[in-house]
Amino acid sequence: MDNISNNALRRQNFVRKATEKFDFLCSDFGYIGPEHCFDEQHNGSVISEKLTYVNTSIDRQIVFYNGYHPVDYGFELQFFRPSVTTQFSEREMVYYRSKEKQDDDQSYLDEVVTLLNDDLYPVISGKTWITND
């Protein structure tokens, strides 16, 4: 499989599987989403995309970002408090997976689900915020 086909498969699997796996944010925690958007180069190649979930009642925005461009790092799980900022440079990145360590099936997303439900439950439920201690 060539690199273009491989990236298309990876993108397709990322969007489909992430949307399915993170649906619990909507059903269990009242988030709205996902809002799906992507960036592409002038030649039409998609270089990054993100799925955004928002819960305004608890001041949370969760972004699942995946970068495919050769200089991008790959997947990031990002948190924002919209009342404070939604600027990329001010994000709280709590998990990442480099492009080189992603499989086409995007199986690492299972780790992210576990992280959200276990370690980050207080954050996604609005009880606490992320501290960098």
C-alpha cells in the first residue's frame, strides 16, 4: 500500500473510530459534538484534522487532534477551558502518540478511552481541572 493510500486509511479509521469510541462524552457527560474539521495543503492533501467536543455548562472543550504532515507529531488529546482560552498555544495536552507509533487501525484510541474514564474522569465531569504538579 502506498503512503497516500495508507494516510487515507489512517484518516478514515481515525474519524470513524474516534467518533464511535468518544460518543460516551455526549451520552454520559453532556458534551456536544463532535465537530469535525481538517486542514489541507494547496494540493488537496489533508495534513491534520480534529474532533472537538464541548460542554459549556462545565467549561470544557476536548479536542482529539491528529496531524499527518511530515513535520506534525501525530495524535494529541487536548483540553481547554473556553471561558479562559481556546488558543492552541494554551492547550493542556495530556496524551500524545507520534505518527510513527500509530497503526492503521488506530488501536491506541482504546488507551485514550481508558485514560478519559479513569485518570481524567474528574476533569471531563467538570469536578477538577488539570494541574501540572
